[in-house]
Amino acid sequence: MYIKRHAEETVRKLSKMFGAVLVTGPRQVGKTTMLKKVTEGIAYVTLDDPLLHAMAAEQGGTFFKDNPPPVFIDEIQYAPNLFRQIKIILDRDKKKGQFFMSGSQQFHMMKNASESLAGRLGLLTLLGLSMREKQKVDFMEPFLPVDYYFTARRQYNTNLSYDDVWYSIHRGSMPELYVNDDFDWQMFYGAFVRTYIERDVRELTQVGDEMKFLQFMTVAASHIGQLLNLASLARDVGVSQPTAERWISILVTSNIVYLLKPYSSNIAKQTVKTPKLYFLDTGLAAYLTKWNTPDVLKNGAMAGAFFENFVISEIIKSYYNKGILEPPLYFYRDKNMNEIDLLIEDNGILYPLEVKRHADPNKKDISAFSQLDKIPAVKRGPGGVICLYDNLITLKDNDRVIPVGYI
């Protein structure tokens, strides 16, 4: 069963603007399936095939004689030398939408692509299924807590039950797990982690101790929603801080982990400078931290952190699916411990959001929003509390109670 991906429209748009389109993202999120749908009728080659891989790596020019554009090349990271050949062909033919490429990780690939294909390449990051995609909602705008967004979103709003939300948080966003209810959750993520470490991490980054790297992933998953503390991560795993820094970089570049940047301006000098750590798939984080059922998770000590992580990752997807590579998302925390979970910056305006797993938000939840009013030259827009309440209602002034089904 094919699930329509919101990023399809973005890929088509990019193919009309650029000669080549590259879709990156973690393993098994549906990059190949989506691109096959978008490129129906176009030749497909995968560099997972040993013969094609060898030809691409050793004879780039011959490879494209046998596989002329327009062509979809899967797992392009295994032959980064092809980018140079693609540049030659694009400069010669001056055509759009000639090369569609996918890759499971970005370690060397992005460097080669950006250097070789500057100005010729459209980029998109694909993550697992969003809640909108699971519910077959066609609304595709990036989340923003403003009137026009809610007016449009309301037409597509589907009520999510409390249990549905926690099932989705625990099950994760991998398409195969969503389509196949009978797939064993633990076996799936166990295989995912093993393949990720063996294929992406071992082959492309030379991590010395794979067991310690797995332990590092697990410790990182236990810190979701917290400020990144490399010294603590290194100490818990028994590695040096430079190693911890390199390993967190691997998790970020392979779209396993997302570091939410702190908001800072030259004027707001009292804010912290450390990012917050989130996993881009809550199912993977739950697997690593051994929350083995939705019930155990929603009643556990990390329930608040997982709900916050879920909301942040869903909002990130709404931006990535529109082709926005660097979503304008931040958090606020100052030296006096005033904190705002999420700030969205749009056209110079800051939109503050709190994320609460309860269903009875109150004005105290948004008390930190007033800190933004103390920063000169900063304009604050409407915000709200994203939570498990059923209805979109006003909480105070322009700030709302926002049901999670509206993101």
C-alpha cells in the first residue's frame, strides 16, 4: 500500500528548478518508494547492485552512457564521483529534472554534491511518516500558530484520541511499521539499528567500537528534550569528549538526532548557548530506552519528554516536506531559567510555543512568553500551548490552546 508523501509535490517543484534533485534521510523512511512514484516512467538504477556500484565507482562516464538521463539513481552515496559526471552532463545539456538521487546518509555525499553541483542541485530531507500523512490529510503548510494557518488547518482537522497519540509516539514513523500492524516493533528497530551501524556508521565513518556507539545512541535517547551535555554523554559511555562530539555529529548528519538551536541575539545576552537534543523518530528512541509498550511509555518518567519530542519532530517534518532545509526553529532559555519550548521565527516575528502532555493548560504555562517582550527590536507574534486538549481555544490575548491534531 502506497501512502502519499507530502514531499512529492516539493520534489516535482525542485525538478522544474534544477537539473538534479537529491533526497536524503534515514534508512527505511520511504525515499526510494516516493521517488519511484514521482519518477514513474524514468529509468531506475540502484548502487546497492554490486555490478552497477563497481561501474559507477570506476567508470562514471561509461555509467551514464549505459544509464542516460533522465534517470533515478538510488544510494548515490556509494559513488560520489558520479557528481562530477552529472555536472558535466548538466552543463552540456542545460536541462532541468535530469537526475533524481537518493541517499541514506550525508557524511561524504553532501560535501561532494554541494561542491560539484552548486546551483544545479535541489535538496530535500525526507523523514518518516508525519501524522498528517498517516491520516491522509492533504494540508501541507509548515506549522505556524497564526489565524490563517488554523483557518486552513481546521478544514482537515481529525480528532486524535489520547491512545492514538501515544500509540503513534511509541510505534514511530517508519512506513513499514505503520502499514504492517503485525510487524514486531522490537525486531524491526533491532534490525534498523544493526543495519544503520553496519552500513552507514561502520562503512563510512570508521567508528572503532560499535558496541560503545550503540550504547552512546541509547544514552542520547535517554536525554531527549534536554540540553546537550557532551561531557555527561562521554562519561556515561566511557569515551572521550571529542569522541562524543564526533558521534553526536554522526547522529545529526544521518538524521537520527536533531539539535534544536537556542534563540539568541546580540541583545539577548542572558540566553544559553547550548542546543537541545531530540530524536527524529520517537519509536527508535523508545526502543533504545526500552519503553516496550505505549502504556508503559505514557505512564513513565519520560512521558513528558517523549510528547515534547513528538511535537517538535512533527513540526520539523512540516518544514522539511516543503523543502525548507533549515527550519526557523529555536528554543529560549535564559540564565534565570525562564524557558520557552519552541520559537518559530517568520519574517522577523517570533512565535512562542509550549508543549505540555496534559489536557488542562493554564495561563501559567505561557508566563515565560513575556520574556520576549523585554528584548528590544524583537516582535512577538501569537503563540500557545500544544497539548492533548480537544479544542482550539483562546488561552490569553492572542495565545491559544492548540490540540496536537492541529500540527
